[in-house]
Amino acid sequence: MEIVYRLGEASVADVVGRIEHDPGYDSVRVTLGILERKGHLKHRREGRHYVYTPTVPHETASRTAVRNVLHTFFRGSPSRAILALLGMSRLSREELDEIAEWIEEERKSHESDAG
């Protein structure tokens, strides 16, 4: 999906050509077909090939994917997911500052909601 989003539209060959390991043409074709049946993609015919385009904005699809990961692996808890991510690698000073800023904004939002 990410490749199709990045390109705006893509054929099976376009997707295969941008994946580092060789997934095989048929595997990508089947996967794109499944994504189309699930409503994530649509296609048009160009000659003998299909060209796929996303049906949902990238941001919407990203949120849905993250929500699914949260519920599948972290019992719906964003804090569990964040702790798992923090444990995976050492964060840069800039990343830590960005996270601290986000937390502060969330705190202010909660304080104004409690009013």
C-alpha cells in the first residue's frame, strides 16, 4: 500500500520493482487484488495490465492500521505501544524533545477539558 500511496498509482510491476526483496509478481498481484476487494484500492485497465489507485487518503489508512496494531498487540493501549517502541531503539535528543512536546500538549488539552 505504501508504494501505491507514494506513487499515486501503480501497476503490479511498479510495486514489484520497488520492493527490496523479490516477492514475486503473482504474490504482489494477489495482494493488490485482496486490497481491492477490501476496498483499499481500485483499478483501471491499461492495455493488458491493471493500474491501482488508493481509495482512502493515506492519513486515514495510517490511522486505521495503527488502531488495528494497537488492538491486536497492545490491548488497545497507546501507552503500551509507545513503551514497546521506546524499548526498540535509542532515541535522538530531537525525538525525545518532540515526544516531550506532544506529552505537554496532551496534558494541557486534558487540563482544559477538565476546566
